[in-house]
Amino acid sequence: GGKYMLVTSGLSFVAALLAINAFVFWIVKKYPLKIYKFLPPVIIVFLIVVCCNTFGVWSFSNKAVSSMRSNILEYMVPFMVFCIAVQCDFKKMVKIGPKLLAVFLCTTLSICIGMVVVYKCFAGPLGLQQIPQSFGTWTASFTGGIENLYAVAGAVGLSDENLANVLLLINLIFRPWMTILIVMVPFAARFNKWTGGKPEEIDVIASRLDETKREKQIPTSLDLFMIMGVGLVIVAFGFHMGDFLGALIPAVPAQVWLYLMVTAIGVIIGTTTEFGYINGLELIGGTLAIFALSVSSSNVDLRSFANAGVFFLSGVTVLLIHVIIMFLVAKLMKVDLCTLGIASIANIGGVSSAPVVAAAYGKSYQSISVIMAAIGSMIGTFVGLGMCNLLLMMG
């Protein structure tokens, strides 16, 4: 019955979600176990939140709770997109040179080809609603990051159940893949001999990029006001322009215009100013991404994972196709293994995980991986929307 709900107001709903996150991250810090490599705190939070909803800790028939959830996502996701876009510097993207840009774009393309093949093979057995929308959202995450995933999910109107399946899939696939890419390091020499790739080229490119390393400092009040003040003004402007342009050009929904504006303005600010180096930007962007996951999965029922197995199978197949195509690209373009690895993780993992894999490959790869991931988050939304439309056309 409704009167026994633990969580009945918007505030208690947000409090519960924040408390779950705080508790899990505190436990993980206090008791650092090996299992978190395979079961990251984000997934533990995800599972707890889904269980809370399944067993009626809160209910979305409650107006206060459901409107709180949609409001948070409506405003927080574009702000998160801004925080990530503003860390992109277009000038640096050009500096990594045509070969690395080509490798990165081939990686993106290989994922898209994988999606189309899997759509053709599995769309029948999946038997789900909104397959093109799900695959488009999933492509956005696999070529960009979590911020692109939310942008596309919102723009194509992906249902919450399907969004939950996509989120689960991405987290199940991306962790092991990250581990595999790190474990491949000892085979680099043999692989490079086969492709004729020269890792030395990377050092040359990295030296072009590395300007003086800025010291990370504790964010001040000014830093946080700048991030929130500038960011939310741009998001508010994006909403206004989105409504205006959406009415003007009805073929493109207002929400797509919103993300277009926020991404474009973010990248322009990041390229022309020092804004992208403000302390606390990564922290805020990263924390919001984690929180967005728990907010968006807060209305998911455990029963909606009935198709998780087929989804997982599709995910593994997309990865296999991606690997085969990338090996061919490496042979044709004489690319070394580590470059291939960072291009892959910059697509599939995104801004937060690319530097982790790159660190295992060597110092020179780190700055390049960050730039590749930035390109991914810049184009991911559009690749995802494109994929969704392509699959809808294919029927």
C-alpha cells in the first residue's frame, strides 16, 4: 500500500539516492577488495537502486518522486555535457595529426558497422521495443561516453526499461574490455612486428602536445561558481534556443538542438579560453555522471532485465567485429598495438577510462588518449543519433 512507502517526497528521494552513493563509495574506500575491479562501485549502486525500486522503497506513482527524477535528469545531464565539452580543445585535436585521427575515426566506424551487423542478426531474437533507439543510445556511449548516452536517450525518447538494459550492458562489457586492453601490453612487440607499427611515432606526437603540466589544486569557491554560473547560463540559453529552433525546424527535436548548442558552445569556450583547466571541472562532471546513473535507474524494475542475456551477446558480438576490423586497419595503416588500444578505449570507455589504459602503455599515450576521448565525447551524440536514424530506415 502507498501509505507504507519509506520515500514519499522529492527531497527524501534525492536524499536516499545520495545516501546510497555515499555509503557504497565509503565502503569501497574503507575495504579495498579485488572484486571492485570486476564489480565497480557504480554497478553496486545501480543494483541497490534497482532493488529499492523493485521492492517499493519509493514509487513513481507518487507525483513528487517522479517529477523530481525527471527534473534532475532534465537539467543535470546538459550541465554534465557542458562540463565535459568545455575540456575539449579543438586546436589540440588537430595536433594529433591525420594518422591518429584516422585511426580514431576507423575505430568509431568499426563500432558502427558492428552495430548494424548485430542489429540485422539479433533484432529478431531481441524482440524488444525500440531496438533502433536502444542501439543508437548504445552507439553514442560506445563512441563517446555516458554524457552522450543520456543525450541520445533523451533525444530519441528511449524508455526507461531499455535505457536500463543499455546501461547494464555497457558496464558489463566495458570493464572486462578495459582489463583485456591492459593485459595485452606484453604482446605489443610481436603485434607491432606484424603490422610494422612504430611506437616511436607516438613520442614525437606527444611532445607536440605536452605543454607545461598544470598543478591540480583544491577547487576554490571562485572555481565552483565559475563552473556552475557559466555552465548553467549556457544550459538555460540552450533550452531557450532549443525551443526556438525546434519550432523553426520541426524535423530536429528541441532536445537535440539543446545538446548541439551546449556541446558546441562548450567546445568553443574550451578551445578559445583557459576555462577547461579550472580546478574541480573533472570532479563535478565525473560525480554528476555517477549520480545521473543512479537517478535514471531509480525507476527500473529487476523484471525488465529478462532480456539482458541477449543484449550481452549482442554486445560481445559488436566488440568482436570491432576487433577484427581494427586488426585489419592496423595492418593496412601500420599502427602499433598501444595506439590501437587507446583508440578503442577512447571510444568505448571515454574520458575517464582512456587515461587509465594509456597509463599502462606509457607516458606518451596519455595525452593522446585524453584528446581522442574528447573527440569521442564531441561526436558521440551525433554518431548515436545517426545510428538510430539509419536503423529506423533499415526497418
